[in-house]
Amino acid sequence: MVKLLAIPGSLRANSSSNLILNGIASWVPDDVSFEIYTGIGSLPHFNDADEVPDSVINFRNKVRKSDGVLICTPEYAFGVPGSLKNALDWTVGSGEFVNKPVGLVTASSQGEKGHAALLLILTAISANVVDGGALLISSVRSKLDASGNVNDPITLANLQKVMKVLLHNIHI
């Protein structure tokens, strides 16, 4: 069983990021355990203190024990949402993302700057953003139906491609 950890960059349950991750969860293969991590909002502000909070230890363990990670996030103020950046900061020194296969979906009204910033952050923590595993979905709300499902065939095909290449890189 492949363990895939999905990390949304938004705290809102009905955000585009969470809707996309829930949609992906409905069609991942049966041999994939797909867990959407909902705790980034409960992580304390990053600091280099000697004592690491339990919520951070839990997050790090989930990343460490996963075979791969899928991040789906909006762009916020032309950058990475603070709670997602904070979560990733907690892994800089401990190395959970080193060589970890990662897929990245930026789903936003625009998204180019946030997508680029997150790719730089993932490089800094030595994550393995798989070739073909990064997708920018601009004008995301126009690509979702009233129930929050992706209704744009090109976007759906691109999401399926991201998952296919991510899972392929995990199986190598």
C-alpha cells in the first residue's frame, strides 16, 4: 500500500484546494492510502527551540512515514499561505522532505508567484518535485462546479497526470 500525504495550503474546508484534494481522494487507485492532513493551522509558529511541540512531531512523522506528498494550495498575497510556509519551515532542519517525491498543485485566481515561491521552498528543503508533478490552475473557481468538483476536462486530465507521475516516481 502506497502512503500518500496530501497537504492543503488553505485552512477553509470549502477552499478550492480542499475541494480538489477531496476530489482526488475519490479517484486514487485502491492500492493508495490518501490522507489529507488537516492540522497545519494548529502548528505553533516556527522557532528553533530545543523542545519540539507534539503537534510538530506528529506532522513530521506523517511526512516521514509517507511515500510521497501532494501539496494543493492557493496563492495568498502573491506568495505562499502563512500556515503552509510555517509547516514547511518546521521540516527545514529535521529533513523529512529530503528526496521525498512531491507533487504540487497551485489552485488560485492567479497563482504564478505563489507557485514559483513554493517551488523554491521545496528546493530549499530538498524535496523531489517530480518531473511533470507541478501544476498551476489559474482561475480555479471557474473550473469547479457548484458541488466543488472539477468540471473542466483539461484541468481534470492535468490533475490525473500529476497523480500518475507522482505515483510512478514513488514506485521506482
